[in-house]
Amino acid sequence: MSVLLFAENSQGKFKKAVFEAATYGFELAQLLGTNLEAVSIGQIENAELEKLGTYGVSKVYRIQSEEMDAFANTAYAAGIASVAKSVDANIVVMAQTYNGRAIAPRVAVKLKAAPLSGVISMVDPGNGFQTAKYSYSGKGVESFKSEKDSLVITVKANGFHVAENPQSIAIENFEYTPAASELDAVAKEIVKASSGISLTEAEIVVSAGRGMKGPENWGMIEELAGLLGAATACSKPTADMGWRPHHEHVGQTGIQVAPNLYIAIGISGAIQHLAGVSSSKNIVVINKDPEAPFFKIADFGIIGDLFDVVPQLIEAIKKAKVSG
Amino acid sequence: MKILVCISHVPDTTTKIKFEGNGDTLDKSGVTFVINPYCEYGLSRAIGFREEGKNVSITALSVGGPEVEPTLRKALAIGADDAVRISAHPNDSALVARQIYNYVEGKEFSVIFTGKESIDFNGSMVPGMLAEYLGWSFVSFATHMEMTGEESAVLHREVDGGYEVVEARLPIVVSCQKGISEWRIPNMRGIMAARKKPLAVVSPSEEVADTLSTIKFDYPPAKEACTYIEPDNAARLVDELVSKGLI
Ligand SMILES: Cc1cc2nc3c(=O)[nH]c(=O)nc-3n(C[C@H](O)[C@H](O)[C@H](O)COP(=O)(O)OP(=O)(O)OC[C@H]3O[C@@H](n4cnc5c(N)ncnc54)[C@H](O)[C@@H]3O)c2cc1C
């Protein structure tokens, strides 16, 4: 029995979420007294694969076949399941990314495993693999158990932690050629809607709402985000009105985020908005209405006019950067 | 073209979530249940195919007890042709996927729409498991879908910071996200017609062992009170954030 990580790469590079899933896999393997191995699919350099060693992976199986250069969930799941069977892994761990969510349910069926989705704590092998995930769109936390000891676990981004557990890592090629029937939904092209930082993985998110009055005022939001290395987000109405692109819409019906720092500017904090952002570790709210519900879950609040406060904040950060 | 729309029956988005007892279950008193908003995008897209002049039949399906029937009636009012309730307790994603699979097998559906996730359990697992049981193609988090032939479609799938253009074969399971269509408000005629549309109750076709079980629900850790900072003292906010290592 070993633990197998699906180490997803984006254009040949690993993102933080993969190292977080690797950390999870390593800590779980330690509990079970076994090793963490990994499978990688698609074109990737050895130097990049070796980074997995830093986070606890002792061996990585690389599947490289032309048919799998583009994402195809059926073929990817089949490739992962085939490695899992050949190395006798009955626990597969991956990051809860867009691709992870597409693949994990298929792998679970193939391995007759229980799907543990979006976990935020380590499973307890001595107690039915009990663990927890958010439920009711962040309004609750569900603790649950598995009847099976064969598992497919997706780890919520920023839901666990990243730790270095250096291992010497071996890289081995693994032959897997997908059948034509497994290439039934294939990505032809990725259209980038923004050149910016990925919203779901960002450490800092600067988000703004209807208090901005119009799209022409977003320059300062982008400047603030730029200074902080943050991703930009927005409330639903601002996306619906076309002030901001849809892929920035966070909340219950938009993207769910859990960054280290969420800065909400001119957003009231409606329950549906909070559902998507309340698992952020630290929240700053800037709003002129002292009664705005957002203040109830804020760590820091400024009651004031955003058109005064935000430019001052930008100046203060620039100053801190110069002196710091 | 036969389309199945899977409908999850969930608390309205404005619900203040409260748990009963020691967090055993949701306290349902005063809670309004609705069509899961993401499932509703799928229903709307199915109706869109009909409006584009395609010959489609739309079946709305939910796994659950009699309490889901008003939610299915709403789907009929919005425009589904008939509805099916599989009478099983939907407490486990594998079980729900398995039940839907058993119903679908041999019925010649071409497209199954689901939501990208349900807003109660947020598992996002049912659609992919269903596709795998059926051996069908699967596109998750779809923001766009057009048919390109009798047995092919092009879809957009949300990915980080953009979208992927996917060419897929039918039959297909599509999990829907905002963008694939707009929600529709049922009109009086739709509501009247919905009363007469068929709603079949199907018993669960086989016993499927649950794989996961809920132990309890908790509330997310309570927040400490907000520290207020004077509006003309942005520098203090920066100091606080720097000292906490946040920026
Ligand atoms: C089914 C459903 C799903 C939904 N899903 C989502 C979702 O996923 N995400 C989401 O965001 N919303 C969602 N909503 C909408 C949600 O209910 C709110 O309407 C929305 O979040 C409000 O956006 P807002 O805060 O930008 O605007 P408002 O509520 O209009 O708030 C604007 C805020 O800006 C402040 N303000 C105005 N001017 C200034 C100024 N000069 N300086 C400082 N502050 C100022 C005001 O005090 C106010 O608090 C959903 C609604 C429904 C019914």
C-alpha cells in the first residue's frame, strides 16, 4: 500500500496547490508507514519534477504521450488509475483544481474508492479516515468518515498547508497510450481572460463591488492589487453589469476563494458574497456604511469613503515598500 | 434529442444555516428549498436548445424524498417536459451517481446536465462519477455549449483565469456554471402547465452501500471582533498587515 499523488502541471510548471497536495500526501503516507509516490502527465522537464522531492515525493512516474499533451479528463483518469494499480496504491491525492475536480470522480469509480472532496484536514486512518470539508458554501464544516480504505482525496487550495519534507526523488517513465474512446472530450485551446494572477491560488485578493460607482474607477483597484501581488475579484452585480469580467465574480454562485488576505472594497457583504469568501484567513473591509454586514466577519475595518481611503492606502504601501 | 437535467434540492442561498442537536443535521425550520442555482443553469441551457429550433425532450430528475417534488414542479414550470424522482436518500455522492446511472441506462439520453456542484454539500463529484459509470464524455464547469453535429459539441470549460475550448463527443455529461445560460423566471402559463405534466416516482433500483457518512456539522471557526482603523490612517492598516506578515 502506498499513497499516490497526481502532480498536475500547468504548461510544464507546478503550482502551489500541487505542493500543498504533496504535503498532504506525505503526511498521510507517514501516518500509514509508507511512501508518497507521484504520477505526472504531459510534457515536463526533469528539473521541474525534481521539485516534488522537496515536498515529500520519493518517486514520480511520468506519462508522456502526444495524445495527452492537451487535457482530456477520461484519458488522464485512466492513466492515473493505471499507475495506481501498477504500484498498488489505494489512496490517490490531488489538488482540488479545475482539472482535479474533473478527474477525481472518474478515478474514484475506476478504483472503487470513496471520493473525499475538498478536504481541509488530515484524514484519521485509525478512525474511519475521518476528515472535514466546507459545506453549505462555507457556512458550515462537515466532518465525515469513509466506509472504505480505498480513497481519492482532493485537497482544497489554501485549505491545508505547504511544508518541505525533502526526499531524494527517482523519475521513471510510465507507458500509457490512451484508447481512442478515452479521447472523448479534448481541450483544443485555452483562452486566457486575464494575464493576472490566478484567483483561486492567490495569497492576496483585492475585491471591489458596486460602491466603485463604475468600471472607469477600477484603476486604483488594479494599482493596489499590482502593488500587493494580488489577484483582482469583484461582486456579482459588477460582473452582471459588465463592469468587470465574469471570471472575477466571487461568491456562492461565482468562484470560491480562501486566500490569506481578502480586501473588500465597496462590497456590502451579502450572504451570497460571503459564502464564497468567508474562509479567507484574514479579511479587510473598506466601506462607508458602518452597518455593512461585511464588517461582522472582518479582521480589520475602515469605515470611510473608498475614493479617499484607497488612494491613501496605495500611498502608505508605496512608502512602506521604500522604507521596508 | 433527449436531455436529462439533474436537479439538486437545496436551501435557498439567503438561508442562515443552523444545525440541530449536536450538529447532526440542518435545522430545516423556516428554510426555503430551491433548485440548486447551478442545476438551474443546465435546465435553462436545455430549454435554449428547444428555442434554437432543436427537437428536444427535457426530463428533470432528482434523487430524494417527497419533499423534492415542489422543486421538480418548479423545473416543470420553467420548461422541463416531465420529471422523475428517484426515491432514495441522497446522502452520498457515489449513491446519487449510481442511482442516476441505473435510471439512465438504456434510455437513449444524449446529454445530461448537472450543476458544477450542489450548494449544500459542495462535493462536485456526482457528474464525473456518473460519466464514468456510463462510459460517457464529461465536461465540467461548462460556461458555453453548442452542438456541432448529431454526435458532437463544442464547449467552454472554466479554468484558472480563462476558459478552455473543448471538443466533445456525445453522449455527454455536462456540469454547468454561470455563463452557459441565464436563469429563467417561470410565467403563469408555465406554472399552470406544470401541474399537469407527468412526475414519476421511481424506486431505487438496487441497494448501493453508502461509502461516506456524515459525523456532524460545525460552524466555521468564529471570527474575533473587527479592529477598526480610522479612515485617515491607512498607514496603520499597512503596519498591522506587515506585522502579521500578510503583505
Ligand atoms: C441566488 C443568488 C446568488 C448570488 N450569488 C452571488 C455571488 O456569488 N456573489 C456576489 O457577490 N453576490 C451574489 N448575489 C448578489 C448578492 O445578494 C448582492 O446583491 C451582491 O453581493 C451585492 O454586491 P455589492 O456588495 O457589490 O453591492 P451593494 O450591495 O450595492 O453594496 C455596495 C456597498 O458599497 C458601499 N459603498 C458605496 N459607495 C461607497 C464609497 N464611496 N465608499 C465606500 N463604500 C461605498 C455601500 O455602503 C455598500 O455596502 C447573489 C444573489 C442571489 C439572489
